[in-house]
Amino acid sequence: MTAVQTSEGVADATYFLPVDAPIVTQIIEKEKPDTILINLGGKTAFACARELANQGVFEKYNVRILGTRLEDAELTNQREAFLARLAEAGISAPRSVTARNREEALNAAREIGYPLTLRSESHGYETAVNACHSDEELERLCAHSFSRSLPVFIEQWLGGWKEIEFEVLRDARDNCVVTCTLENLDPLGIHTGDSFVVVPAKTLTADEMARMRADAFKAARLMSLVGEANIRFAVNPLDGDILLFEASTIVTRSTAIASKATGIQIPRVSTKLALGYLLPELENRLSGGLSATFESAFDYLALKVPRWDFSRFSSVDRHLASGMKSVGEAMAFGKTFEEVLQKAIRMTNPSVAGIACHPYRFKDLKEELRNPTDLRIFAIHSALLDGWTADRIWKYARIDRWFLESMRTIANIELELRATKGAPEKKLLLAAKQAGFSDEQIASCTASRADKIRLLRIELGIRAAVKQIDNTAGAVPTKSNCLYMTYNALVDDVQPSGRGILITGSGPYHIGSSQEYDWCCASALETMKSTGSWSIMVNCNPDAVSTDFTMADRLYFEELSLERIQDIWEAEHPEGVLLSYGGQASTDLALPLSRLRIPVLGTNPAEIVRAEDRYKFSALLDELGIKQPEWKEVLSFADAEEFARTAGYPLLVRPGFSSSESSAAIAWDEASLREALVRDLEISPLRPAILSTYVENSKEIEIDAVANKGEILVYAISEHIENAGVHSGDATVVLPAQRIYLSTAQAVKKTARRIARALEITGPFNIRFLAKSTTIQAIGCSVRASRSFPFCSKVFHLNFVDIALRAQLGADVGRVDGSRLDFDHVGVRAAQFSYSRLKGADPVAGVEMSSTGEVGCMGRGVRDAFMKAMLSTGFTVPAKRILLSTGPIADKVDFIDSAKKMMAMGYEIVASSGTARFLQNNGIPATVLAWPLEDKKPNIADAITNRDVDLIINIPKNNRETELRNDYIIRRMAVDNDIPLITNIKIAKQFTDALEWYKTRGMEIKSREEYR
């Protein structure tokens, strides 16, 4: 529901349902479409289309696939056939042998030699690519595929080779064009989603480029491509050998990167080609007259850098390999590699100033370069500062020397700045800015302050120029409204707007900030357009719709830093700034901008801070007579112990230096309190922590609302299915709230009105409450759009952002009629996790957010909507056997009725020893399985490995203790073997109820437009 394409009015009918063959079949039967596009929804959509075709659904309902034929697109997934076709076309490809059993695999390994690459089916239709170095490793990795009678492909190892990507467009008349070349800085062996990627490719010779271009066109033709394809090459850095090793005819991550780097809307063009248009008929929309057959030319560089969130997971393996682990990405534009590298680093992690002046220290640089983690780029900089040569770094990192020498420029400037006595001279200051140094970095090197460095460079006439992203390199006049700022130019490409509103985005997707804020920004831009207001968008996320050049009047692909927003403000002279829709990163700019006398529209920045500063918000609640959990800021463990003695355990522990809930933990006793404060938060007088009482078995309730001058215009009250203690971003949310007292709902509305009036809110806000019995306590307020805004808007058929923005622009906006908030359907939002990609992470939700996305579905009631949401996250309906390990005695008792329902539905229950005995004592048959670490049979580990269970319910035994190793093993094995897992008792009960409903009444197939 967070996606822009599911917004009201984008499609004639929108179904918030799982993308699987049985459901899509029912939609086809109902809607009767005559054609279908299968290349825009990634691997999930393609796998669904393949299944529909195999079942004869398309033939039965006379549905034609647009664009590349399914059998041709399928070729890229049929490894053996694909490589054979490449050989027939004279295209060099890796050596590959298909193995269907252990003996064939070992024989293939002897033929090809170690190390080798193993390709096998992973989850669903995903392909797992692993490096193998021994027979033992090969047998272990092959076992899962062979147990399911699936082949594996044993191939030549290309680790350490350069990875180059070509984005190709081809029409039905065989017009073919390369729209973009992309070069991965990291060598093959690291997933391209975890690699730094530069556009255009920089280190290829003219001969290498020509050979790849010719092979890319051959590959497009052998696939009978009609639309877009991503074609990947490997280049041996030692001898220049070139191999085509992968191709895809469906939209990939690289499609988004190439689209934003060139300004060409590749998915749009691809769709036009699928509809029968030809490339010469399509306009290059940024160039003003040239057709889409014009191949991109560049007078700039674009660099994509991944965003990782490993710090959220205590036991995760941070090493980068063939499986993607990043959760988002940012893109920087500039004239030099040095410039875009430092900008992109700051974009992905605002707490790091760039690769220069980074805070990381490495015990073994050689190990960090040879076995990379997310910190490798910083290790390279440290090696350069230590005097390592490019050849020595290349030996371990296999990153091209051209990039390493560019990074040496940054290291040399840092050393020169640190050696400077007093303010740097103009020549050095300009060189630093041209190499991507921020004012903060320069200040850090010269023992100064960022504001002083800014004043100095302005006095010296050093300012950033505004340049256009133009895919013709200035060959023809451009209409481009895509802009970036650089110190490697003297003249602006555009004149100041002198009008309009500057809107800040949310930066790269990461845990806590994903598509929901992009939807908010895109909705704000649509409202600006409808009101005739001039819009200036600032964001750096290539995956975001808000960074499409059609969305805003001007788009700056830039940093969301105070320095850069000041630069853009001075270059554009707009009327004001809107910070309400980009999440916490945007909100944090409110007070600094207001201090610079830059108008912030909507709620007064001082009131925003009043809501987010714990002391000030707590004082406000006391002033208004609103209950809140007892809390205290502590500077030492002794302070914490004293508070614990008076308040009692459990306690919620959060950092005192941030308004977010990152690094939060629950302390159940003195030992866990010490661990949270000393290890996780590193408490000190400069890094205080916040302790607050944690109310067990309470419900969390949220209100999302829009106010105008303190008066609420529209609101939505939702409830979490899980008890409080699960972060709101990971919780399963029901809207409107179904299971709270009427008096509780009235108290929530009354309290929200009082807070909105006290803060004089104009625009969006969100307040979170704890409810136990009929008592509510306020636990937080954010004066901005929350993650829930798209969900509320789509369930209510009311765009909350549109209402909020109109209020902030001073338009006449009335209160929404209460009758519009009364409807017969229910929405359920469920979190999407990436535990399968994060090896070692414990898949248990807690007070710190760990989900990387979400789904939302609607239904006639909670059970219908809940089941749709669970299936949409990848859950499957269990077929026969369910494994239970229900933890504490209270949870065992709570689950008795649900276990009886499972038995009545015909499921066989297997359980850990304690749970099995409890079930048997209550008249519920259950087969006992030994714990994974017990040397007994039958064993839970064997049941999971052999996929003898279809659903695992594992409830943590006692949050007061470190998790037992057996429970962790069960949860981790469930994820690694792609078996649905539930770790919360409330979710387990709700799933059982929803499953019973689904088995007796089926699933309601209705579009969003039919829910009124």
C-alpha cells in the first residue's frame, strides 16, 4: 500500500492482494483483460506469469502477453539453454555443467576446478549464487536442491573480475540502442545490489566497449527482445577476456539506476515498445526533439552507493558476498569521481561526513580488503592514508586502479588540510570542495566550525554551480529540470526560480524509512501541481518516484544536509520549505533552517522540537494533565540503577541523543540493563540514555491526523495486534481499530485534540499511546507524516497528505465529514522482513525496528484482511503439519483454543517436549520432537531440514533471559529453509482464526475501488 502506483486514480482498478497464480487467475476471470504486462513487477510477477501460462490460464481467457514473449524471457532463467544459445550466437560465456545428483556435482567440480560458482534455486524462483572452495562445501550447498529434485549449475569462478552492465532497448523492428552502461566498483563475487555502481562505465577501453555492445545486441536479438533488457558482462582484469554471464528481460534495480542517471524513463519507454511503438517514434523527453534512438552521452558522473542497516542486528554476518544485504541506495551526481563518492557516502549515512574524516578503525586492513564488509570503502581510504599503493590495494580488493587513484586524491587533500595552520588558503579550499569535501569535513580537519568554513568560502567566491542532468552532454538544447550542484563548474545552467516551495525527501530507503515517505512526497508534489504551485524537490534516492523528473518543476538530486539545502535555497530563492513528508531526516532540519531565517511552512519549528524533545514533550503532557510512562535521563549506570529501584523492572532503554527509537531495548533485570547501557548505547555524560517504565501486556494504539492551526481536520485510529513491545514499524496494524473500548477511542481523540491545539499544529502528525484496560498513556508524538499515512489514506479513500499540504499552503480546508470515516471494510498492514538475506540475524521482532518493507490489504473483516496480508508477505497456507513451541506457561494457556482449532482443521501438531506435554494434558494430540541440540530422534532440526513441517510457531521462552540456543536455532533454520515462522503469540492466535475463516469462506476478491 505504500507504493505510488497503488494510489487512487493511477489505475482503473487496484487489488491489494498477494501476487500468486490462484488469486491472479480470479482477478483475470473477473476483470477480463485482453493483455498483460509481466516485466515490471520483478521476479515475483514473472514467476506468477510463468505459472499462469503453465496452467493454461492465459490461453483459457485469451490474454496476450505484451512485449517480449514469455518463452523468450524464460530463456534467461533456463541456464543450460541460455548458455547454449549464447554459444550458438558466438557470444563468450562462462563454462557451466548441470548436475542433478551428488556424483554429477563432484565430477563437474573436478572438471572445472575450485574455486567455482554454484547456481541453484533459492526461495521461490530466486537464484542463489554461491562460491565453493571444497567438495564438502559443494555437497552441503547442493543438498537442499537435490532433496527437492532440482538441478544445480556448476560454473567457472569469475570472482575478482570486473562487472559491467548494459541497459538495452529493442523494438519489434529490430531497432536496438544501449541507453546506459554501468560499472560496478566491487568485483564479481559481491552482489551488484551491494556494490558501488558508476554511470557511465569509466575503465573500459574503446575495444572492450565495442565488443560488449556488439554482444549485447546479439543477446537482445537471440531473446527476441521487445522492450528493455539488462545484460551483464565479466571482464578479466588480467587479460581483458570478456564473458556474458547473465541477462534479464524484467525490470531490475539497475533499471532504476540507469533511468535516473540518464533521465530516460526506461520502464515507460519499454512499455511503449511493448504496446507496438518503435524507438524512432519515441521522444527523448529531456533533449527536446531527439528520438529515443539517441544513445546517452555524459558530461557528468553518477554514483550509486548502497545503504546497509547491520547495526540493527546483533548477530548478523556483515560480510558482503553473492547474496544481497543492502536495504536501500542513494545516487550522487558530479563532475569527478572524488566528488560523487563523498557526496554519495554522506547521502547513505548522514552521520558520516564522507570517506575522509571517517570514524572507523581497522585492526587488519588486509583482512578487511580481502573479505569485505559494508566498511570496505573506508578501509581503502585508511590504507591510502597509511601510504598503501594502488597495486597493493588492488591485490586484495580487486577494485580498478583508476578508482583507487581517484580516492588517493581525497586522502592527499585530507592530509594537506590537517597540516594547515589556521584557515585554508583559497586554492586548497577549492580543491577540497571539488573533491567532495563538505564544510563539516573541512572544519574537522582544520579545527574550525562548519559555519565559519561556509562564510570563508563565500567570502572567497567559492560557491556551487547548478548543472543539468542532460543525456546528450550538451549536444542539443535541453529541457532538463533534473539538477545537481558541483564545485567543478563556474556557470549555472538555469536561472533562479524566485518562487515556489522547496520540498525535502527522505533519502535512501532504510529500516524506518521506506516507500511510505516516497508516497508522501509524491502525493505532496501532485497537490502542488493541482494547486498551480511551483515545486522544487530535493532527494537522492534513485528508487523513489519523487525523483522522477515529471513529478516536480525542478528536481535536485542532492544531499539532504543543512549545507546543501542552504545552497539550493540561495540558488533558487523559493518562498518557503516543506519538511513534513520526508520522515525524520527532513524534520531534523526544521530548527536549523528556521535559525537561518528560512521559512518552514506548517507547524512552527519550535513546536516541532517541543513534540520531539523528551523533556519538553513530557512537560507539555504534565501541563495538559495527560498520563505518560515514568521516565528519566541517565548519565551513568549508577543513575540507571537508582531509577530502576524506584520505577521497577521491566524498563525501556533508548538513546538520549536521538528522537528516534533506534538502539532501543527492554531491560528485565540488572544484568540486561547493564548490557543495554554499556554495550549497545555506550552510556556516558556525553551520551545519556532514557529509561522509561515498560507496561507489560498493554496494547499500542496510534492516531494519524491532520490539523489546521491546532484543529483536527481528519484522523485515523489504528491498533497493533501484537502487545506493546514490538516496534510500530514491525507491528501488524488494524485500521480502523476493532478491539478497543469505545471509551478508549474517545480518550485517544480527546487527547490528540488537546496536544494538537497546544502545539498549534498545521499539517500532519502522529501520536502513539499505550492502552491497558481503559487507561491510556501517551508515549510519543511526531509532527510530520508518519509511515502509516499511505495506509490510512488508501483504506479511508482520503489522501491525508493532500489535506495536510493544502492547510500548510494556507488554502481554505474544512474538517472532513465524520460520515466519510464510517465504512464496512478493514485494512491490515503487515511488516516484510529480509531475514533470509541477513545470515545469522535472529528473526524476532522487538522494540527496535527490523522490517525492510510492508504490505497492506483490505477485507470484509480482520480475519479476511489479515490472511491476505500474511500471504502477501510470503506466507503460505500450511498443508499438513505444524510445529509448536509456545514458550511461557501464560502463552501456552493462551494458545489452547487455537491449538484445538488447528486440530479441528485437520492439522497434525508436532511440538517441543514441554509444549507437547501441555497440549496432551489438555486433550490435544501432539507428537514430541527433540530439541535441535539434543542427540535424540525424531528431532526438530531434521523435521525442518527435510521440510516435514509447513508452519513453525516458536514463541520466545522468557524475555527476561538471553534467548536459549535451541529456540534461536529453530527460528534461524525456519528462515534458511523458507518455512513460514511466527514468533508472537498474538499473531499466532490471529493467524489461526484467519486460517479457519479462509478454509471455510475463502478469500474475498475485490478491488480497492469496490471497498466504499
